Amino acid sequence: MQTDPTASAATDAPALFSLNDTTLSYQGRVVLRDINLSITAGERLALVGASGSGKSTLLKHLRGLHSSQCAWCPQHSGLVPMLSSYHNIYMGSLSRHSALYNAWNLIKPLAAPRKEITLLANQLGIYDQLFKPLGSLSGGQQQRVAIGRALYQRQKIFLGDEPVSALDGFQADGILSLISHSHDTVILALHDTEQARKVCDRIIGLKHGRIAFDLPSKQLSDDQLNALYHHD
Ligand SMILES: Nc1ncnc2c1ncn2[C@@H]1O[C@H](COP(=O)(O)OP(=O)(O)OP(=O)(O)O)[C@@H](O)[C@H]1O
């Protein structure tokens, strides 16, 4: 494995996530073996690798370690098609309010969340879709709703599994920048390696069930990145 001791943004800070010889498997089938990894607060980290290399598996494991501190934007959004974008975004805040408050807001949007979610919808470019049923929105619009729901969780750590895969490059850049500015720590599984380099200061490449490299984005060569996707 290629590593750099400065890959972690703040190596003296205590680790937010720490994996020591961790093996991740499904029903006894190993996906990632003997993973050693330390992530500190403040990092912008991308997980890259071919389809099936274990990016989502690792991200889900990290989430499980600190679920109450993580905003979660999964690949399969789990949004509710018959509800409006507004209500889907509001779902990010369910745990912050009482059952009565949540039920009331479902019937008639309350002033405070309405103001906050309208602002968020503006930032995400879905203001015009806010009170339409989610099922009537395009794939990219639905993905922005899913990001809105994650942003509205208002956590310090953002974990996103291909959060902008359905967006064009310009939109993706803007929204990744919004995600980055709204969270202390950002960890993303990304197929787009250029995006990973642009947004993240540290990149971890997964291949053959292992960490193939863990390097600062600036030190990562095209050859190292390309090698991840070649069969050998
Ligand atoms: N719930 C599950 N049960 C059993 N096997 C699983 C499950 N989820 C993923 N796998 C397997 O684990 C391996 C890694 O999958 P994972 O989704 O972590 O890869 P990935 O790098 O995120 O892929 P992609 O880029 O296609 O999203 C794959 O071989 C996949 O078939």
C-alpha cells in the first residue's frame, strides 16, 4: 500500500474514525480485509475504486461507528415518492423534534422549517420543485432533494455515497462546495476521480479488498489512479 504520513489533515488531532486490522464481510464473504485507517476531524476524504471494490461497504461501516454525528446521503436515497420535496428534506430533522411537531409539520408546514428548507432548496436549485411530489421530479432533482435531506440533518460529519452522480459537472461542483462548507468533515465515495481530486485533500483507493493507496490528492498521479481500474 502507498501511504503518506501527512495524508491525514491533522495528524496530531485525535482520530474521529479509527480502523485497526478491520475486516468487513457479508455472510462470511470478505469484501475488505485488514483495513488500517485513521480519519481526523476537518478532513475531506474521497474513497475511489472500481465498482464492487468496497467503497459503500467502508462508508456504511464508518457511519455505524458514529451514526449520531453523521449526515448520511446513501446511493439509494430512500426518499418517499408520494411526499413533496419539502417533506422529504424535512425528514432530515425528524430526530430533532417531538412526534407532535413532526406530525403537525406534515399536515401544514410550520414557519421555521419552511423558511430554512426554502433557503436550502434555493441553494440546491430546486426551489420551484419544493411542493411538488418527489416522484414527479427528474433523477438529478431527486438527488438534490436527497442531499437537502442530508444537509438538513445538520451534523458535523457528512458521509456521501456518490451524492452527485446524477448531476452535470457544474451543478456537482456547486453542490459539493455547499456540502464541504456545511460540514467539518466530509467523506465521499466517488466514481469521478477528477471530482475527488478537486474536492478532497486525501484520497483512498480500494482494490482487491485492500487499501491500494492512501495519499494526499496533490501527490496522487494519474498512473496510480488508473491502476485502480485495470484488471491485474
Ligand atoms: N448487502 C450486501 N450483501 C451481500 N453482499 C454485498 C452487499 N452489499 C455489497 N455487497 C458486495 O460487496 C462488494 C462491495 O460492494 P460495495 O457496494 O461496497 O462496492 P462499491 O465499491 O461501493 O461499488 P459501486 O461503485 O458499484 O457502488 C460487492 O461484491 C457487492 O456485491
